[in-house]
Amino acid sequence: MIDASEALARLRHELSHPPFHAVLRPEPVSVDPASGTVVIRLPYQPVFGRAAGSPEVHGGVVAALIDLAGHAAVSVQIGRMAPTIDLRIDYLRPAPAQDLFATARVVKLGRAVSRVDIDVHDAAGKVAAMGRGSFSSLSTNAEEP
């Protein structure tokens, strides 16, 4: 199994490639390959607001964070990209206009499909949204970073 520092370096590299991530600027905080858990920080940007000057982050930004954190958790386990198959999100409260964190944990690592639970919370640990995603574990022929 890959060690945590190597997994974190690989995840940093992987998250730097998609053009959409250049807008979001997600930052891997921690990786625990043994438990299948990753933590991703999304640095707040005013463009993430629901409206100009809003004290809340737009739900689409929260959804993107949930998606990329789920992908990251599976990717660390399988060593390659893990495209999203299905994603469900429960918004529990408005996400505050500040840095957000996503904690993603692989619940089931399958040969074809893996399942991940993801919580989005602020620095104080208040959960704003919960997600559950299914991600492809199958190898593809697509070029991967």
C-alpha cells in the first residue's frame, strides 16, 4: 500500500491538472490510505458567493467540492482516476463564505464501482452538506496525469 506522504504528493499533482480546478484551487490537506480517507481544503474566493457580497457559498461550488473529494478518495486507493458515476448531496445548512473542507471516506472499494461518503464543513467542524458518490474503479485507456 502507498504511504500517506506519497499519496498526498500524488493527489496534489492530480488535482492540479483539470482546468476547472484552476478556478476552484482545491488543496489536499491529508490522506490516510489505510482508512481510505482524504481531506481537501477549498480556499474561499468571493466568486463562490451565492450572490454579490453573499455570506454564503453557492451550492454548485459545494457540489463540486464533494465530487472532487470523492474522486480523490477512490483515486488514492486505486492509483488512477475514478470518474463519477452517481452523486447525491444533502444540503444541511448554508455553507459560510470562508474556507471549506471536505472529508471523504471510501465506504466500499469495489472492482468496478466504489462508494464514498463525503462531509463538507467549515474550520470549526460545522457540517454544511453531506454527499454520497459512486465512482468507477475500472481501468480505462484514457491518458491520465
